[in-house]
Amino acid sequence: MIASSKHKHAALEHQVKFSNLHEKQAEVIAKTYALTRKFNSDLQEYLEIPDIAEGKTRNEREKEVVKSHRNFIDFFQQHQIYLSKNSVELLQKIDLKLKNNFHEFYYIIKQDPSTQENATRWIELHKSVKEDFEGLFQELDLEFRRILGNR
């Protein structure tokens, strides 16, 4: 009877630990998703065709993109252990594509936005950041819901 009581106690401890882990995982998923969306949103705002959007200069918006990326990547690197392998791969793909878009604008288009080629690239880049990533975010949303058992 004592052994049975110890077994029940160990099972209860395991259940509590698992419950806490599941809660932590949900928190990490929510924050990771929010930080990724913020990075995408800031990049969209940075790439707006008019030089001033919402009263901020391009340089101010540039700093916000760099800051939101830093916030995302710092959190993600420290907490990715709570995410599924598929989620980690999706987030790495999103991060790489967003960084590449930022760099294309910063190092190519921004240097000479007045050429027809760069003006066209700028419009396509802005459209890509605004629309093409929605599919990846939908995949990520479904993956997170799958992890949490909430389809």
C-alpha cells in the first residue's frame, strides 16, 4: 500500500511538471509569434514607398526594424527548445527571408531608388513582405495550434 501511494505521488508530480511545461510552451509560442509578426510589420512599414509613414522618417523606421529583429532573434534563440522542429524550421525560413528582403532594400534599392529597375524591385519587395509571408504565417499558426492541441 505504501508503494502504491508513492507511485501515485510520483505520477502526480510528473503530471504537474508536464502541465507547467505545457503552459511554458504555450507562453513561448505566443511570444515567438508576436515577435515574428512585429518584425514583419516593422519591415512592411520600413519599406513603405513614401519616405514618411505615420510621422516617422525612414531612418527611425530602420532602427525599429533592427530592434524588432533583435528582440525576435534573441528570444527565439533562447527558447526554441520549446518549439517543434517544424516550427523552428518555419521560423528560421521566415527570419531568413525577412532579413534578405531588408538587406536587398538597404544595400541595393536604398542606394539608388530612382532607377526604374530599383523602383520596380522596391514595389515587388514591399508586396512580397506584405503578401507572400501570409502563407508562411498561416503555416506557423497551424503548426502552433497543432502543438497546443487546438486545431
